[in-house]
Amino acid sequence: MTGVQTCALPILRPATVRRDGSGGAGWRVVFDEPEFGVSPGQACVIYDAASGSRVLGGGFITRG
């Protein structure tokens, strides 16, 4: 399990992260619960949920 934080979400939220399947470098983040206020252009940081502080990766949101 990973935790994800975006500009719209000031705390870590449980989510599943996987390749987007397009053959590119993209990843898909699916939150366990619906999230509101997440928009393209915002940063997304992926953390190890066990530690809550170990950064696994990040990038910018391209679509909602």
C-alpha cells in the first residue's frame, strides 16, 4: 500500500499506484476513497505508507 499526497490533499491518502499501460513512462494513481479538488497541473508525491516519510516517486497530474 502506498500513500499519496497532492497539492489539494495536505495529508497522505491510501491509494494504488500502477503503470498506466500506454507503454510510456506514465503511472495511474487510484485513491481508495473518492478525492475532490485534484486537478491537472498539480504535483503528486507517492510515499511508502508504512513509514509515511519515504518518498517513492512523484510527478505532475495530467488528467483527472
